[in-house]
Amino acid sequence: MQLLNSCSYKLLNFKTINLNRKEMRKAIVLIVPLLVIIIGNSHAQNNVSKDYNLPQVMIRLCNISYITDKTEKKRIVADSIKSQLSGWKLVWGPVELADIFGITYSSMYVAKDTTKDAYAVVIRGTDPTSLKSWLGEDFEIHKSVKFSKFVPAPAAAKISEGTCKGLDDLIQLKDPEKEGTVVSFLKNELQMKKMNSLFVTGHSLGGTLTPAFYMYLCYKLFGGPVPRGEKVTTRPYSFAGLTAGNQAFNDHLKTYLQVGDEQWRYVNPFDIAPKLWDSLHAVKNIYAANGLSFGSPESEFMDYLFERAQPNNYTQPPGSERPLPAVYNPCETIWLFQALSQHHSSTYIKLVDSLYRSNN
């Protein structure tokens, strides 16, 4: 995997991401050994189709979103959904935005449970070869933006500029076969009374964008939070998502959550991503009890990013976390590789399965 190819480097717009040349050189030098930490770039697993509960379905749909084949992507995604998830099928997308070199920086699709008229909007995480995504979305945290740009919200409710750019990208996506955006597609399904449930899900960057895009879709489809007594149920499912905004943003999100859906973030306690940009202390000490020290270059990289994020008061929503079983990987003795292993979407599949097996 060639993470820093010359094509990706040429795409960087220094002015857009508000870094001067010295800062940019520093960021790139520090990012090189860490580029793959915040993303699990996995193909869909060839699991035997069986009945799963909703969190197990959602993480598998997220995993499928990482399929990279461009020539037959639609067919492969459709076949993967059909083979892994009984009753589910692809109904919109996958659609992506790519740079002039063909590197994807935004991707999404919609799957439907035909047995229950449930729709899942699935947001893909970062393409690890796309520096435009890394520096323009994941790490674009120096500035926050009013969420009211997308949804009526208090002026104090803010998201990172990277989250803002990610939402703008998702809103642009159009399926040429369906002749419209995901909003126009879902509006049509809703008007035809084909929708009983709407879920929004994503892993990593997809998980970061999940709460904001969930509110955006609810506003566009229902005019705001779905009223009590409404026949359509809605819910976000975020896996390994980074911090999207401040506490005022989190407070506004609460008004969109239905009763019983307060724990919508599925988090591996050994994954650093959900702790970004909420707690540098938690990141530095995440593997300390297991004897794995936090050193260079990760220390310089995290210090630099958290320093940029700090003025914006990003924080994860209190009470939103659903902790997964923590399983330390003793085979990974390098901090970077332990972090990569813990964040991977395939790891999340195993941990979500383990959680629900233990609850049964």
C-alpha cells in the first residue's frame, strides 16, 4: 500500500487546510508513520448469511463499505450484502467522490432490509491513500463551524471544519441510476410508505460523520427530530468515530435521539480513535497497563494535533458510549501497530459479535 504517493501529495491545498509551509512539512513528517491508524481498510468478509441483531448488521455494512474495486464495485457490494445479511439488499449507490487521480475521498451507499422496510445509510471511512481526506477531514480540527449551516441549531453548536467538509461531500453524492441524492431517494421511499426504520452508520471517519449526517437526514426527511408516535423509527450507529463537535452540538443531538437510543457509539476501549479529540491523556495511557509505552513519533504527532484542537473544546457526547469487550493483542508489540489492529473494522466485527453473544 503506497500511502504517500506523489499524486496524493499534489492534491494538497495548503491554503484550504490553513497550514503554512513549515506546519505542513511538520504534519506530513509526523503523519507518515500514523496514516493507517485511524482507518481499517478491509474487504467484506465471506461470512455465511445468518440472522444478526442490528449492531451486528451495521458493523458488517460498514465493513462492506471498504471494498475498493472500482470496475465492479456495485456488483461486489450488492453480492456481499446479500451473502452476509439475510433479507438485506443494496438499493442506492455506492457513490463516491474521487480526485483527478481517481483516489476516493468520500463514499456512501444505502442498504434495505426488505423484510422490515428498514433502510441503512452507510458512510465509508477514510481511504488511507487519500491525503485530501486525512488532512482535509480527519485532521482539519483547528477551526470549528456552526452546525446551523446544515440544520437549524443553536449558534453555540459547532462541528470541526473537517466534519463540515465531510458533510458537504456526502450531500453532493448522487447515484446516476437513481438520478438523485440520498435525500431525494429516501424522500421518495418515505412518500411511498416503504420506510419503517432509518439508520445511519459508519466506521472511523464514517462514524465521525454519522451523528451530524443523521441529524441532517432527519431534518430533510421529517423536518427535525422524528416526533413521538411517528411510525418511522430512526437511530445512528457509530463505530470507532472520532469527536465531531462540542458539547452544544452534543446537546442538540440529544433532541434527535429517540428514547432508548442514548448509547449509539460502539467503542473498543483499546481504540485511540474515539478518544480523538476528547482526551490526550487517555490516548497516551491507553496501553500503559499492558506495558506498551507511548513514545516517538506518536507523541509529537498527537501533541501537535491536540494543541490545534484544544481551543474548540471538542468532546464526545456523555453517556453515548457502548463499550465493547476489550481484548489486548499481545502479538503487536509496537504502539502504532497495536493501535491499527484495535481500530480495524474486522476487529470491531469480532468485538460486537462477542458483546451480543455474552448478552444472550
